[in-house]
Amino acid sequence: MNSAAASPLRPRRPAWAGRNYSLLALAAFVTTLGSNGALIASAFAVLETGGDGGDVGLVAASRTLTLVLFLLVGGAVADRLPRHHVMVAANALNFLSQGAFALLVLTGKPELWQMMLLSALGGTGQAFFNPAAEGMLMSSVDREQASRAFALFRMAMSGAAVGGAALGGAMVAAVGPGWVLAVDAVAFAVAGALRSFLDVSHIAPREPGGGLLSDMRDGWQEFIGRPWLWGIVAQFSVVVAVVGAADAVFGPLVARDSLGGPGPWGLALGAFGVGTVAGAFLMMRWKPRRLLLAGTLCVFP
């Protein structure tokens, strides 16, 4: 008998998807799975403590505000320190803040200011994590495969978003939001552990630059000097604000009052994730001549 045929079937990964890419994808899959459930859990945690739509919005805005405020700083830090160290430290901060949020919800009645503070800490961790993660992902594959690698990565994350939202909504309905927040905290701990095993021996040490403020000023000049870049950022500022308001505030309120609670809202967010999976799959097959323009226009539908 052919030994290959007798061996268990194993999913084959692309030849270009090496160890670092696999670790990064797995870690991101875990955190995306947990975070999409936590998005539902945090909203219903506020509502279950007697909060209203305004309180839900304040907790969500606390995370977004610190994310925006510290993103430029996070980018400068990611250019000065080893990216994998920044990623692990950010995961540790998210683990601690989300774990404390879960503990408050599970053991008592959390105050609004406490939930806002912990949400803000979570946004701070994400602000430092995102720039480091993007650079690390691109360094894990050859330049020729970057587009395909990113599309496959986004498709996997979108799949995790589908499962995380649907499972998170069901868990909030079954066991309450506190346990879903606890699962998200554990997901950050697992992801941080996975990212600590990244092999960075092939990455050349970066030359020391100027001071942190100087790097931030240079980054800002590079940003405003490219109209296509700040134009897209302006567009997505509106898009993210609208989608974020629906995801974090209006959706949970409508679900509570008219749809039957967190379970149906999880399914609704899962349906959004199905669309992102389809879009990522399309981008792996379709190579438009003006890729950025096509992606920008596809936001509207």
C-alpha cells in the first residue's frame, strides 16, 4: 500500500507560507475569534448592568478614542523596537484589561467608568499592536507573494469573525457576557504565546533614527504628502464611524428590543463576516488593473 495514501489527510499550506506566517495567522485567528464574541459581550454587559444606548456608546468610544490617539505613537514605537516584542506586550495588555473586565462582570456590578477605563486600555493595546503586526506579516513572505498572502490572511480572519460572532452571541445568551469576555482574555494570552515563538533571525536590525517625536513628525509629513492616502483615510473614517455605531450600539439595542437578544445579533454579525470572506476569496482570484480604486469603490455596496 502506498504510504502516502495510508497516512491521514492533512491540509496542505502554500509553499510560501512558512513558520512565521503560519504562527501569525494562527494567533490572529484566535484573537479574531475571541474579539468578535467580545464585541457582543461588552455591549450586553453594559445593558445588563442597567446602562442605556448612551452608556454602550461611551464604552465603545473609549476604545476607539485611545486607538486613534495612540496609533501614531504605536507606529513610531514599532519602527524603533523589535516588532514581535511590541506585539507580545500589546497582547499582554489586552489580556489583562479584558480579564479584569470579565472579572468585574462575573463578580459584581461594574461601574460605567470602570468599563470605560478597561475598554480604553484595550484600545491602547490595539494601537501599539496594529502597526507592528502589519510590518511583521509582510516580513514573513516574499514580496511577490505579499498580495496573495494578505488576501489569504484576511480570508482566514473573516472566517474567524463569522464563527466568533455567531458563537459569541450564542454564548452570551447561554452563559452571560462575563464568560465570553473571559474567553477573549484567554485568546489574547494564547496569541501572545504563539507570537513569542516567531523567528526574527532573518530580520536585519534597524538603524537607530531620531527621537520619537521626530519620527512621528516625519511620519505625519509622509502621510499628508500623499493625497491618495489621506483621502482613503478620510473615507474610511466615515465608514468606520457608521459601521462602528451599528456594530457597537444600535445593533445590540435593536437585538435586545426586537430580535430576541444576543444570539440573533451574533448571527447578523456573522452574516457580515460571510461577505468579507467572499470578498477576500474574490481578491485572491481577481487582479484588477487599479487595485486600490477597485477596493475603494467596493466599500459602498
